[in-house]
Amino acid sequence: MNKRTIKTALLVVGVVCWTGPSASEPICASPEQVERIQDFYNDNPGTTPLVAAGRLKLPEAAIGSSLPADQAASTRGENFEQVWAAMTTWEKPTVIIPKGADVFEVFSPISSGTTSKENPFFNLSHDHAFGGHLRPDLYSAIYAYSLPRKEGAVVRGVFFYDESGASIFGVMMSGKGPQPAETEITKFEDFIALISSLPPVCPS
């Protein structure tokens, strides 16, 4: 495929995507769902919301809205650029991309990006393996998680949600494997503080 074909394909995709609706109101768990989700986490600490949503048959964003403030912080999609810029300093993140029953993992630093002056795309640079063209105007919610596990490890990451409450993709700093260096943990603590300083998705 030559460069002209690639540019033409991107233009067609851009026209189709650009005409889509903007993000609707985010999903917030009901009191009954909050109780159910918290009971689940009491028995299954450190479970990623992606997995918890499948087990509980609930929207993934509802899982995030039910977690205590020391385990989750949220903001709306309009604050995407601030959130994204903070992730570009992480040393060894893993990008998580759920697609149907499959989950793709991309081991790559996070590239910087800029919003197009011609359309709503946020275009990533080509500095790293993970690149592409994002539509943050369609993100209803952003949730960052710091979820303690039974063995003392902590699951750290951030997920970006569409209007249905499903994750479009996520970026993990740590999970079941080795925990990051203290310098990286400090970065994540600052990252959580940043998101906590922004208007939340759901009322407390």
C-alpha cells in the first residue's frame, strides 16, 4: 500500500468518524449496584474493572464509579489532553485494547499528540510503537485506578470509556507482575492527584 492509498483511507475513515455523535452523559452506578460491586471487590481485590464488568454483567464505567476515592479517580473526556500528557512520562506502560472477546496488549511508551485543526482527531506522534488517531470528544469518562491485591501488589492504570460505559482502551503501569520502581509509583500518585483535581464523572 503506497502513501497516497494510506492517506486516502485515513481521509475516508476520518469523514465517517467525524460525523458521529458526541459523548452522552456518563454512566454512574445506582446504590444497589454500588453495594454489589463493593461486595465483589471485598472478595476479589485488585480485579481490573474490565474483568469485574464481565463477571457482574454491568457497564465497566459503573464499576469505576463505585470504587472508593483511594482506589479510583475520574474525570470527563474533555480533560483528555491533560490526562494524556501526564502518561507520556511513564517508562514501561502497557496499552490494553479490548476488542470483542479479545484483549490486545501493546508494550510501548505513550507518544505525545496534538488535536487536529481540521477535525476532532487527537493525532499521536510516531515516536513509539503505539500510535494512531484518537477521538477524545467521544469519551464519556476517564478512570484511573490504584487497586490493592491480596499479596500486597497494586494494580495501577487508567481506562477511557465510551458512551455505553465500555472501555475503548486502557494504559496499565502495573498489574499481576513485578511492581514498578518507586520513581514510577510516585509518577502514578501524581497522576491520580491530577485527575482528582479535575471535575469528577459522577457526584460523590
